[in-house]
Amino acid sequence: MIKVLKPGFYSTIQDQGRFGQRSYGVPASGAMDLYSYEFANALLGNHKHDAVLEMTMTGAELQFLKPTIISITGAEMHPKLNNQPIAMFKAVLVKTNDVLSFGSLLIGFRTYLAVKGGLLTETVLGSRSMQKGITKAERIERGDTIAITDYSGLENSKNAKLNFKLKILSETNLEVMKGPEFHKLSKTQQNVLFLQEFKVSKFNNRMAYQLLPLFQNNLESFLTAPVLPGTVQLTPSGQLIVLMRDCQATGGYPRILQLTENSINILSQKTTGNSLKISLKD
């Protein structure tokens, strides 16, 4: 078991996501930065669907009530085990009653903690991903306990020698594809879209990121149409909204762009005020 001493700003349990439920209006959810999520599991030889802890902006403080192996990827939050710094991007042995904590955020926005065998919380609609209205809790809280598998002994594994692509934390270019309504933009609007420098507004979360400045818009809204994580919508006010992992299944704003999977990962590591550019994927 893991005991939550401090939950951090916004920490949730996530896996690859909830599939096959969007026709019922259920968000896909899953780790915001799937690259960092998958890397954390790979370091431990876990199954690619195993659940991890996703920590946003500040890290949690956790007490391990049994020995295990952990790995930490994503944003640099200065992890410590019993107040001693530990390395990220490698397998680390944790003993009974060890306390894992985190310091200040250096780069990135979301950090991932994987445990050997995954976090064994409830499965709802085929996923352990926390989601308001779907799972009993939408985030971890102080005093929670999280089940993990029994494990002892640090195994030598080729998985522990993987190289994490740190560029995902500093990259500012978002590659996109044209959305269904992109052709309705004028040529001038299309050009401005790829020349403008955008910034992440204060309105950013697991559901969507809003970008600034406002973008000139004369497109009409419509009743509703399918949307996906990475869909870029343009509102009547000229607000660019990039839908993220917890987004709805349909929307009524023009879908002018669609982020690549890698660009969703990049954007998930950005926070208020960070600058971004948009470019068409070759």
C-alpha cells in the first residue's frame, strides 16, 4: 500500500484511457502526456496499460507501506526519498516506510510516478483513470491509501537504460493537421494562424487549453460535431480552444486544426504564459 501524506496541487491516477465509450459521452481521459506515462512504465517492465500517478504543478508526498520499485518521468520536480535527492528516468528501489516527496518545479508541468505492477485502484469502464462523474474520486486526497503489488528485490533490466527525450519538456512547436472546418478560414487567416506566437492562458486543465491572443473569426457555430483530444476549436469570440484528454465527445465550434499525438504531449507540459507556435505537419 501507498499512503498519501500530501496530495499535491492536482494529482490523479491515470492509465492509457477509457476506450469505446465516447458514443455514450464518456471522455477518453488517460495520462495527459502519454509519452512520459509510457516511459515510466517501460522503465519498470510494466504493462503498457498499468496505472500511474500524474502530478500537476506540485508533487505529492507519499509513504510506501511495502517495498517496491518506482520510476519518475515528465516534469522535473526535484524528487526526494527520505529527504535525499533521487534520479529521474531510472528504476529506484523503495523500502518499507520510505517517504517520497518533491520540491519546486523546474521545467514542464506534469510529473509521472510509476510503481512496479501499477497502481491497483478501481477499474471503471475498462480504465483506472480518475474522472469526475465516472470514478468515485476525481483526484487523490490526504489520507488515501493506494494498493500496489508485493515486490522485493531490484532486478537488472534493459528497460532501465532507456533514454528519455527531454525535448518534450522544452519544445514550443505544435504540429497540427487541418481540421474539418479549416478550409472555411480565409487565406489571410490561415497564414496568420501559422505566423502568430500564442501563449497559454490561465484557463488550462485536463479538459482544454485556451490560447492567447484572440484570433479573428467570422465562422458560424453549428449544432454539434464529433471532437477528439487535440481538436482545436475556434469560438465566435476568436478564442482558440485546444481540447485535451478529458474533453467532451462533441462540440459546436468550428474544428480548424487537429494536434498530433506528440503535440498533445508537448502541450500538456505547458502552463500559463508559456509561448507556442503552430505548424502544419509535413
